[in-house]
Amino acid sequence: MDNVFEISVQEFIDYAKINNINVAELSTKESEHIMNIIQLNKRNAWIKDFVKKHHVNKDGLPRAITPPKTKDGYWSTRDPRSTTNKVRAKDLDSMYEKLYEIYSQSEDISYTVRAWYNIGIRHRINSTNPQPSTIERHERTKKSYFTEEFLDCDVRDITSSFLWAYMRETQQKHDMSLSEVKQLKGTLNIVFKAASDPEIGCRENNPLININPSSLFKNNVSAFKNIKPKTNMAFSDAQVKTLRENFQERIDKNRHSYERCKYSFMGLLSSYTGMRASELPAIRWDDVKEDHIYLHQMQIRHDGKHGDDRFEIVPWLKEEKGKPHGGRKIPFIDPSIPKILSDIQSIQEELNIESEYVFPETDSVSYERSLYKLCKKLGYNVTNNHAFRKSFNMWMVSIGLNVAERAAILGHSTTINLERYTVTTDSFVEDAIQKSKLGVS
């Protein structure tokens, strides 16, 4: 059915015009992403027309589709395959999807893995607006590891044990590393998350839920090749103190050159705010308020060949998943924050730098590289900006902020805060021991 929805040049131009997109500045990947969206919109419109033609009574009149009677209720209509059953869906678009599946069994939508992979990709694009590179990664995995026999399997009949055996066989055949198997599971999840979705799915459960990729590697140590140790631990109090001293020393030494001190300022501000590396280059001076920083945009990277990366500021944060939802605030809960911002402003004025951004001509990747080099020079195992976020979270714990407040400042859920950010590493234990010796609470 997809080849029915070819996109004309005029349709592409009209879409770009309506959404204030400069066609001349689009990369190939961005153009393909927009074409996928237009194609999806055309498909949805076509499905509605298709269902309206087929979902009729014997007299040819439209068969009723009843809206929910309560806020949390379901849309419903009579199942054309049964005189007693009903088709239910959470919203009208999902109802059209379900009815289309029923009426088009003799056409190209079926219950095969192949069909539900395509449905899952469309559902992912519609619901989370992922980067084009994410979709391309799933396509590469599908092409490399999904056999024709597997693609023709009925998703309703596939069990956890079948999937586990299939993944084990695939891993052994291709000598896959753990990271590669995790990507395989992620691509399989595109299929079964859609197939088990309560609104558009065709089965009750997701058979991947209880499958742990690591279990495929028992008694097979060599399969863990290319796995690097995770570096998502927090900096200790002592490490944060040393890093701040190094940042300040570099700033004092290079005040005559913004280029030489900009990344030190970024690291210094991150250590006091827990901001993401992608958020730092997107702060505008207008976003700096009297008692907080208002975050509502971030910097993303469009991967290019041979290092020709291109960066773009987008009007949403990571937790907003591609759709602006009001941003979040970083309160000045430490007096060092306004001092750092004031110092940045002073240096920019001294050097006649005029920009709407607090960190002009910077990117998150170069900043992270600079931080990595400093951490390796200091002999730290932890080398990334994310460690500042975890350390900042633990500092907020120490001053009495509850989990909801910490989660709101960092930009994630309370569950994530408790599970991933409230850490107890060896360095924190060592800090606690030293504090206890000094009688520090």
C-alpha cells in the first residue's frame, strides 16, 4: 500500500511552507523524514476513506461508531466478523486502524512480522517523532538480522521462548556482541510493542518483556567483545571540587580569549545546575531570569560523514520527546550560579562578543570532549557531563529536596530519579567516611 502514497514536489513544498521550513537548508535525512510524515498523513486520510466505504450496514448506510461515554472510555462499533462482538479503541484514529486491518485482510496489511514492523515504525514516528538516524538504525538491523522466514511469521503466534531461541540463533550465526543484540531487541520491540498496543494491537502481551539479552551470553565470555565499561557514575564531592578548581583556573588564565575558556564555563555551570550537555549551548540571555534559568530548547546534532557534523537548536527538551511542553526551570539554589553567569557576561562585554546565547559558537560534542580530556588528565574513571547531573542530584538530596523536586529540576520522572540518579558509588562512600572522621554531617 505504501507505494500508493507517492509524494509530489508540490506537496513537499506546501508542507514546508505551512510549517515554516526552509527547503534550501534541509539535509537529505531531514527531507526523507518530512516525506515520511507527509506519506503517513496521506495514509491516515486514505484509511479513513477506505473504512467509510466498507464499514456499512446491509442497506449501504454507514455503520455507527459510538464515542466513549466517559472520559476514560473507548470508542466502539460492531465487529463486521461477528454478530455479537464489538471493536473497541481508545481514540477514533485507532478505531480506523483496527477496522482497516479487518477489511483489508485480502490486501497488503496482515499479521506478519513484516507488516507489523511497518506499522510499528509509523506508530513510533507518529508518537515520539524520533530522529531520522534512529529509524535508519532500525532499518539496518532489520535488513541484517530479520530472515525472510521470520518476516513471514504471524505476530499473534510468536512466544517468548520462540523469540529467545531466534535471538540466540541469530547471535551465534553472526557472532554478535551484547550491544548488537540489545539493538536487535530494540528493533524487535518496534514490532511487538505495536502488536501489543491496547489501541492498535492484535495480541495481548509483548513477548519481549522478560527477555534479557545478557542471558544469551552465559558461558560465552568472548561474546562480550566491544563492550566498554559504562561511565554513567556520579562524580564524588572531592572530584566535583577539583573539577571546579580546574575550570576556574583555566577561566582566570584565559579571560582574554573566549575560545579558550568557554568550555570551562560550561562545565562550571553544569556542575552547579545538573544541566544536560545538549541544553548548555541553547541557553539564551533572555532565558536567564532573576532567580532561575528557563530551559525550553536544546542543541541536536545531525550526523555527517567524515566529521562534518551540523548542529541545530530545537524548541524542545529531551524529556519532551520532540514536542514543546513548556520547558523547565533551574532555580538559583546555589549562589554560585548567578556569579558564573555574571562572569560570562563580563568577559563577553570585555571581548565585544554580541550574541543572544550565553554560550555562542559552542556545541555539546566539543564540550564533552574537553571535559573528557580533563577527567582523563586527573585520572578519573568517570569522564562525562552526565556524571555532573548525578552528583548534582545527590547534592540536592543533602540539602533536603524531595524526589519530586529533584526530578522536576533535572527533567525526568521521580521513578528515574530514584532508580538511576540516587546513586551510592565507592567515591560517595569514601566521601562519607572522610566526613564522619571530621565530624561533618
